[in-house]
Amino acid sequence: MNFPSELKYTKDHEWIKVDGDVAFIGITDFAQKELGDIVFVDIPSLGKEIKQNDIFGTVEAVKTVSDLFIPVTGTLLEINPLIDTKPELVNSDPYGDGWMVKIKVANVAELASLLSSADYQALIGV
């Protein structure tokens, strides 16, 4: 499994990559493996501000549906257009083309509460 060290992670298995006040968010390699084949991603909150740890959408796999939690407070700027027609990108490239949303970060101080790559690996027992 892959755990890029430049990313921050949540206990709910999301990752975040921050560049200034903009961030990309997706689910981890571990999460996509646990879910199995992803068939649909539903993110109805475009343009809305979402508070840290609130649900911003769902991901549907063959046998389950899982909530997606926002790692930090921010306004949803963009939903990855590729995952609408190719949700399997979340499985094949979770840290690249399989990203889910881009947000404008409202409070960068919240990043301090997130996990490092090593902390996340310890959490999942890798």
C-alpha cells in the first residue's frame, strides 16, 4: 500500500494535499482496498462551506456505501469530473486521478489535528 508522506490523513481514511489555501481531498489506498470496487461517488455539496469532520458525500462500492468526511473546514470549489464517469479511478489511482474534491481551506490551523503518514500507518496497523 502507498502512503505519500507529503499528505495529511484522517482517522476516517481521507487524505488531504494542501497548496496555499487550496486543498485536494480523496480516500486513502487502504480505504479503497477495504471498500472494494467503487461504482459511484456522490458529492452534492458543491459551493457550500463544510465544517471539519462533516460529511461531504458518499462513496458506493459493490457491497457497501461509505460516508466521506471533510478533513478541514472549507468551501467546496470543484468535484473531480473524472470520477463521475470513471469512479474506478478511486481504486486505481486514489492519490492521483482518483481525487474527489478541491476546497478552499477556511482554517489552516485545523491541519495540525490531522495524522502524518507514519501516524496513519500506525492507526491502520501497517
